[in-house]
Amino acid sequence: MTPDADETNPVAARVGAVDPLCWFLVASMLLTAILMAVLGMIVVVLVIVLPAIAVPVFDSRVNRPGSGSPGPFARTHRMKPVDRRGRTSP
């Protein structure tokens, strides 16, 4: 029997996988920060880099395994089909 991922790696219980689309945002922010560093705007670099680090950290926290209850917008029931006249099907 193999041990659970949470038992072998305690970090896995706190963080999850980062969404691949999140990296598009982070990459564009970091490229902008590099451009600003080349131009000598160090304060702007800090303003861009700190959120670029915070975005994947927040995303991995949201996507952690076993987060418990579904989110506030999760569907908990299926809607009954409705015909064109507005009547529900049996």
C-alpha cells in the first residue's frame, strides 16, 4: 500500500497545482517588469513583480486538494428540462 501524498509531502496539503492559464498572466507581468528594469524604473518593477509572485501563490492556494465544501457558485442540483412552452418535463 502506498502512502497518501499528504503523508509523504506536508506541503501538498497546503498548496495545489497552479492553473496553466495563470502562467500567461505571470509571464506577461514579468516581461513588462524586465522592460521597466532595462528602462531604469525600479519602483515600477517592484509594483509589477510583487503581484506577479502573489498570483500563482493565490492560485495554488485556491486549487489545493481537499479544499472541503464546494464554492458559493457551485451547482448542487440539476435543473429540470423545460420545453418551449415553459413546462417542466416529468
